[in-house]
Amino acid sequence: MGEPLYRRVVVKISGEYLAGAQPFGIDQSVLDRVASDVIDATARGIEIALVVGGGNIFRGVDVSSRGVSRPTGDSMGMLATVMNCLALESAIERKGKSARTLCALVMPQVCELFTRKTALRYLSEGRVVLLAGGTGNPFFTTDTTAVLRASEIGAQAVLKATNVDGVYSADPKVDKNAKRFERLTHSQAIEGGYKVMDATAFALARETSLPIIVFSIAESGSIGAILDGTGRGTIVAG
Ligand code: UDP
């Protein structure tokens, strides 16, 4: 067998995905399946850090109509990511794999503060690391968090899990003529304005020369397949 494609990756899981068919919250069966997929992927000896979104519970942009400022709304969104990380940490540990949540926000009674060194130590000990609280700043997203943390910890790629098998020229669920891209540069992804990931995330990835692989997590084993190089996804790189 040749060298594995990656030694360390960051996998981004959207909060919305964790809701399953529910309008909000966490679907336990989805959570358990994601946990199994992550554990299966680590069996390759690859270090995996997870960034989990919060859209299934709260998004900062949704609060302007409720008299809450955007920064306060974003704080609520970041807290939602902590809830999701703790739920996924528990699901992973219930299945027998050690996991640790590290948070960008200080909340010592709940979980440890993220530092690069702590994340690297836990990863080297074979634990799954969950990165909660986004970047810790308003006006950012967990997509940008994934790229930021991957760059900080020297990950070789961000695996962006979605409901579709890559980046399309338009929403493939709405437009049957939407074209799927096999490969894009970061600049093409930004210029195309594709909805799959925000431009800030692509711009930071361009700056740090970090590949992003956009793939569907709908099938069991999809994270492992991407790591093996047999999965289907769009590579955004160079
Ligand atoms: N958020 C933030 N700063 C960050 C990351 C997230 O303020 O660095 C807030 C923001 O309000 C966002 C919410 O947390 O809407 C949930 O994150 P995101 O929308 O990325 O979740 P996803 O779409 O992946 O479920």
C-alpha cells in the first residue's frame, strides 16, 4: 500500500445535517451514524478533527427581526455549535472512541479552551477532537472555522460534508442542468459564487494553500472513501 493521502484532516459537518428530517435540533440516528463514520475513518490511522456547525439550532443572521444584534445572535450561534459538539462527542465516546471538545470560547465547566497545542496533543493520542464555538468571533461561519483550524494545526485538507456530491454550477435539486465540477481552483470557487461554502473560507484556504474537498455525507462510509481517494467529491485546490 502506498502512503496515505492524508495524515491529518479537518472534517466540517453542518449543524443542519444533524437535524436529519426534523426542522431543527438533533436527530439521534443521524448523530450516531456520523459518529460511526468518523470512527471508521480514524481506523486508517489518520488524525481527525471535526468542526460542527450550529444551523440546526441557531444562526446569527436570523435574529435581526427579533431585536437582537448580529453579534449577540452570532454568540447564540456559536453556543449552538458547542451543544452539537458535546452531543457528537458523547455519541463517539459511547461507541468506544475517545473524543475531546475544545472550544474557542472560555467555558471551563463545559469543555476545554481550544489551543493549537492541546488539539495536536489529543490528536497524537488517537482521540477525535471536536472544535466548538466557531472562530470565537461574530460575522464568521463554521466553514471559515474549519479552514482556519486546519491551517493552524497543519491539516492536509478540509473535508466539507454536504448533502450533495460536490460543487455544482447551480442547485442540482432545483436546476437539472446544473453542472458538477470535478475540480476548481480557490479563485474559481470564489468567482463562481457557489453557495456550498462561503467566500471567506475559500479565500483563507487560498492564502494557506489548503485543499477543500466537498462531498456528500449521505452514504455511510463516505468520509473513509474520501480519505481512501475512492469517494466522489469536488476538489477545490491551487
Ligand atoms: N458563528 C459565528 N462565528 C463563527 C462561527 C459561527 O458567529 O466563527 C455563528 C453564526 O451565527 C453562525 C452560527 O454560529 O450562523 C452557526 O454556524 P454555521 O452557520 O456555520 O453553521 P452550519 O451552517 O454549518 O450549521
